Amino acid sequence: MNKTAEYLNMLKREVVPALGCTEPIAVAYAVCKGAEVLGKLPEIIELNLSVNIIKNALGVGIPGTGMSGINIAAALGAVCNNSSLGLQLLSDLTEEQLLMAKNIVKEERIKITVSDTEEKLFIEAICKYKSNISRVIIKHEHTNIVFIEHNGVKIFEYEDSEDNKEKLNKIEELPIKAIIDNSEEESKGTELSKECASGDKLFSIEDIYNFAVNVGFEDIKFLLNGAEMNKKVSDEGLNQPYGLEVGNKISKSTQFNALGNNLINKIVAATAAASDARMSGCKLPIMTTAGSGNQGITCIIPSVVLAEELGKSEEELARALAISSLITIYIKGYMGRLSPICGAGIAASTGASAAMTYLLGGDIKNIKCAIKNMLADVSGIICDGAKSTCALKIATAVNAAIQCSILAMSNIEPCSNDGIINDDVEKTIENIGSLVANGFDKTDKAILEIMLNK
């Protein structure tokens, strides 16, 4: 398969809609499938979760509930009975289901433990009804179910072998087979993401740029759906009092004479507002990038606002979004699906800076400058969970993205004498991966310990 096809497939797989923050929704998804396998509403739900899942699900709002956290997400998964919707399984939530879920939480029927796994993204959901037990395990990606068990009998285990696939295809239960089909595709996606950090070099900044400017417009037009979707969430955040109201207040900064309502503030406000809304349980869906809604917000909205201000065409915007999305995916391939450093603040904002540089008329050289500027600037932003203050980090990162783009248009960039920066932009991105693997290995546990002991 050529790189054009690879990039298109990756965009279609990694730029997808979700309702609610992806970590608690992934928990809901695992419980939902477990309840479906059980065939009954669980009396007890036991969750064994990786540190990163707990960190990112602990304090974030759950759409349509007025509540936050893991317990309500898991309870909703138990009552939804619609795992086929994936990360949008809460989209048709009824008042009756919400009441049932709240009762499950009130009755303390959910037990949570911290897994000792080294996996960053790991969810084990055990659902119990009388003597019946189901067990579902998700690893690596938010809907990537790798194991299903019912009353001690293994129903499904993902193995990348033709013999296993042939055996699985004989399973006649439709809900299980649907999950098998999905898991095979998701697991392939996991392997493709790993190619970011392999010697195969699926990604290079120059290849991404050449793809984005030369691919047929019709092939990437679907990216405009994300622009429309995320802009709606941004508008919601600008007009309603969600979270810390970071975007809303920045957008009204003309009340302070020292701050003008300029284009930079407009881009920052629009992006932060979408995060305000999403982190506080806004009921509108978001287009995610590389498994995260905040990454999708940060990756997409700056280009949308800038393109509108510059009078750019839909085609030019779509090409910019291809650049931002693929660069975000590329950097996340080194950072990991979940990470101790901020994916939106580092990977997605870097993608946004590159895309804005393109919209300003920059070429491949300018785009490489923007990326190196960003990684010299924001690479130390930690991830201390999904919550309202994500909007603050995003506002900071988007402001940096604009500034780094402006500098890049004047060919300003750091050199290999400057910290983690290398003259080669791809090597600089690799250095981010090394920083995560070797420098932040204890950060997640330290952050979670602080969060749980307040």
C-alpha cells in the first residue's frame, strides 16, 4: 500500500467522533459490552484500571448527567445496552437510563482498583449478576477489546493470526462478532500507530506535507465534518458558562484596555471554549484526533478560525487539517496513546502550528521551523488528568502555536545546541518519545497519588 493510501486510512481511523471524554467513555464501553455478554443488568461492577485511565477519568464531566468521574460513566455503560455505538454510546441516553445509573452509583455497586499493569491504556471490567460473571479487557486504544469471558469460558481473545481469525469468524452471536470485527480493525490501528516510532518510517514531515498539498480534495473533504462539529462545541463554550469559562472570558477581553480582541485572542478563545464545554459534560459530540477530544479540538479549531479570517477555501482548510491531524498522530505515536505529558498541549498544538503556517503561505521549510519552535517551547506540559483546567493548558499551547507559526514564517527556529532540539525535525520528535519513556516514567503515579490524597 502506498503512503497516500496509508495516510488516508490513518486519518479515517484516527479522526473519529465521540461523545464525552474518551477515557471515561472507554470505561463505559467496556462495562456496556460486559453487561451485554452477561445478559442482565449487573449487580456488581468491578473495574481494574491503569493509572492513566483513572487519572483522565476521575474529574471530567459526563455528558447529560451533571456528574463527573468513573462511577457514573461505568453505571451508564451498564444500562445503555448499545456497545455498537462505540465512543458515542451515550448519544441516545434516556432519563430512565440516567436514573438507573445514578441508583447504581448511590448503592455503591461499583468497585475500582488500580491495576499494576505497565500498559498506559488498560481497562478490565468484571460484571456480576448472581453466580454469572462476564469479563472484558480493553488495551492500547479506547475501543480495542482484546478479551471477553463469560462464566469462565473465553469467548474472544485477540491474536494476530489467520487461524484465530478463522475460528472467531465462526462465532454466531452477533454482538460478540461485531466486537471481534471491531477489535481486529482497532488492533491493526494500534500496530500502525507503532510504525510512527519504528524503522519503517511511515511518517516524515515532508511526506505529510506532500500528501496534504497533493491528495485529491474529495479524498480529504471528510475532515471538514470535524471542523463543523468542533466549531459547534466551541460556539457552545463561548456562549454558555462551562467550567472555568476560559474561552468565554478571553473572548470578552476587550473590556480590559490592555488586551485587544485581536485574531490571536480569537483563535485562543475559540479553542479553549471548546475544551471548557467538553470537559464539563457538554452533550454535543466532538471530532477526536488520535484518541482524544481535546487533541481534536486543539488540532482542528485554530485552523478553522484562521482560515475563516483569511478567507481561505474549504479545500485549503481541508489540506491544513490533513497537516495538523497527521502531525498530531505522528507525535502521539512517540508519546503514547496516554501519556504523562499533555497530548493536546504538545502534539495537537504542534500540529495546529504547522497547519496555521501552511495557511499563512508557509512551505515545508517554514512548517519544519514551526514544529521545532513548538517542541522547544511546550514539551514540558504535564497531563494531570482530564478536567476543567485542560482549557488553560490548551489556551497556553494555542497561543504558543500562533507565535511559533509567526516566527516560522520568518525562518526563525532553534538549533541542535538548544536542549532536546535536533537539526532534523524527525529526530526532534523522536526525542519527545525518549523524554516520555526515560524521563517521565514515574510521573503518572506521582500525579495520581496527589489527586487521590487531596
